[in-house]
Amino acid sequence: MQYFLTGKRMQAADRYTIETLGIPSLTLMERAAEACVNIMEAEAIDLSKPCVVCGSGNNGGDGFAIARMLSERGHTVQVCMAGNISHCTEETSCQIERLKRTGTKICDGYVPGEYSIIVDAMFGVGLNREVAGHYSQIIRQMNEADGIKFSVDIPSGISADSGMVLGTAFRADMTVTFQKKKIGLMLPEGRSYAGKLVAVDIGINTEQAEKAPDTVYTLDAGDYRKLLPARPEDSNKGSFGKLLVIAGSKGMSGAAYLNAAAAYKSGAGLVQIYTAEENRTILQTLLPESIIQSYERYDEEKLLSLLAWADAVCIGSGIGMGEDSRRILETTLKHISVPCLIDADGLNLMAEHPEYWDDLPEGASVVITPHMKEMSRLLDVPVSRIKEERLSLLKRFTDTHPAVCILKDSRTLTAASGGQSALNLSGNAAMAKAGSGDVLAGITAGLMVQGLSCMDAALLGTFVHGLSGDLAREEMGPYSVLAGDLIRHVGNAFLEILKTQKE
């Protein structure tokens, strides 16, 4: 398991290490700088004409130490002071004096030139305001220059918490971050600015920070293997659950197919589809393994009998927003007694009828799978705000709603009430196609029906879904992957997980 820290948690861990454990701040700074220089050399980066741009805070101190070490290793370094030298921290002032002893001069402001590498050490993880004016101009000049772009701890201008650009940000080819990867570097925008990301251990104790409620984790390969549902030899289709898929309105048979096929590929024993009558023939043709039940209008007696049959329910994909769909969803939520996954139009209907949350029986086991726009409707806040505050808004939602929430994005977060959020690292842009979310719903529901808890099914389901996309991209490239190709690679994704050695 890996942990990703916010800027505040990392700063608190730094203080604890210095003040309680007694490791001097300058010692940590020296370790950080040495790690950066060693990685530059290990990566065979051209160090013939380095430029190091420093701020007045401790991130700048790291930069001045890097410049000194490069000078001591025989490189002629251009060092630029982007901040106000009179505002330097004690540690940064000390590093400036050490650098001056090497004979290296420090220029005031950024000096444009032809550099082999530009080292960004302007702002660290504590930045919480927009970069503007003089600093913004310097960052733009650095971005426009030739040469490898290298960031110290975090690209200047990127929020360590949200990954959002704070006005202007340095676009790095490589970022060396200290002790733990910051969550902002793992989220979509920050990830795109960080380039190749490497975390180095410099001796900061993060044990307390890892336990904090706003710390995000991701599972390792061995952790996912442990989540796989058992497949005893003495089994039959009933051993692996009966899944009811309520999906597909007129013209939306594909959603039902993708749900059901993905669930079967994930190990579900028996899948029954409840869909609009217009979809019957095509679904019987596309997926003969499934049982097809259809409706022409809302039929409460039929629906209740199907709910009584099921060990888990997957509802919402492509059902539309009509009156029959609304009544089907309302009845399902009032009478559900087994784990239930709600997707797509099911979530849009719940956004229109938030009272349906109150209809859920006490102790109901629910997973929801909103993408950003669907989450925007559920929260009644704009997508832009969700991107800026996704961790806090996701926690607020799960603390007030009885559901595991899979918040879909290019980096998907999963959370439940009272626990830390989990970040999924599998998946890629080739998956950004219609139907991909229907496949995720089917995979996750297929794991739920085999007895996994809602949280475990959500964690494993998102990983398998993304890994299927990674395998599909390897075969087909980044443009041509369809939702059906994800289903075709689900089996290979499970094989990859099974290859992981038991710990």
C-alpha cells in the first residue's frame, strides 16, 4: 500500500521529524539536494549548462544546495534568485552562504539563456495562493526555454492538495519529490505538469500523516490479489451469485449488454437482464448466456419478483429519465435487500429526487459510480469546483450518504463514510469512449455478487477496469479501443493479478 499526502500533512511530518525526532532541517535539505543531483546523473541528463531558479523559502534552499553540489562536481551553474532575498528562511540563507563559498554568483531574477537543464526550486508544497506578477512571468520564461525541465519536490504553481494550476505553473519533464508523493501530483492536472515522478526517502517520518483522514492511499499488486473472490473447485453457477442488471431503454441496448457481459467476465455465476422490450432480441443475440426479462411499462409485481431472485443488483445504465425508469428505480431502492450498484441515469434520477436516499432500507449496501458531471448534479456544485476540492467534497458526500462512491475521472477516487479515499492508478486515455463506464459498473457488480464487500468490489473493480484498458491499449494503441475491447481484456487483467506472488 502506498500513501499520498496533502501539503499540510507533509509539512507537519517535516516539523515532527525536525522538532521531535531531532533531525536538523539542514540535514534533510542536504539529503534532498543530493538525491536530486544523483537522479540527474542516473538519468544521464545533460548537465553542461544547468540553470537553477530558486525562491526564498525552503524549496529555494533545496535549489541553492543543488547548485552548490553541481558546482562541486565541476559544472558551471547559472543560479537565479526569483524571490526576495531579504525574506529567505534561515535554512535558505545558510545554503546561499554555502553556495557563495564555491565562487558561484547568484543573479537577481531569471536570466534567459541556452540551458541544458532548468531546475525549478521556486515554490514548494506550502503554496496556497495564485502565482502572479513577477513570479508568473519567470515561470512562463522558464517554460518557453529549451532544455530539460526539472522540478524540486513539486512543480512551482501546482497545488499539492488538488493538483490544480494556481495561476501559472512550471511544466516539468521530471519531478523528484521527497519522502511521499503528494496527492496533487497524482491527480489529473498536477500529474500532467509533473512529468516523470520519482519519490525519494530523505528520512522524514510520515507514520502519523499516513493515518490522517485526508490522506489518500492506493493498493499494490499483492493487495489486489488478496481481494480476488475465491473460486472453489466444487462449485456451480449458483456458487458465484445471481446478478440482476436493470439497464437499457429503447435504443440503449448496448448499456445492458456491456453491464452484463462485464459481470460475466468478472466471474458472476448468473446474470439476468431486465430491460425495455425493444432490447430483447438484440440482447438475446449478443449475450445468449444471460436471461432476458423485459417490460413495456412499469410492472411492480414483476420487478419485486426479480429483486427477490437476485443476490445483487446493478441499476441505471442507459435506463433513461422517463417515468417508467423513475418508478423502477424508486421501487428498487425501497425494496432492495441485497448489495446494489447505481450507475448513469440511475444517478441522474437520484439527483432529481434526493429523497430516494431516505427510501433505502437501514444498513443497505450501495455503490455509486458517478463521473464528474453526474457528481456535479448529485452535489449541485459545478464540475470546476469538484476538480478543485474533490477530496473534501467526496468525503462530505460519503459522510452524509450511505454509499461507497467511485468518482470516475482519468484518476478515479473511491471513498466510503469514515475511511480514507483510495486512488486507482490503472487506466489510460484510450478508455475515454462511450460505454466505458457501463463496463466498470458491470465488473464491480460482478464482484459484489460473488460476495465481496462494496468497498472491496469497488477497489478491485476500478483496478481491473483500468488494467483491462491498459492491456487493450498495448494491443490496439491509444485511439481505437472500444468499450467492448475492455470486456475482451478483463480475463487477461485477472490473469495479471493472479500472477502476483502471494505475500
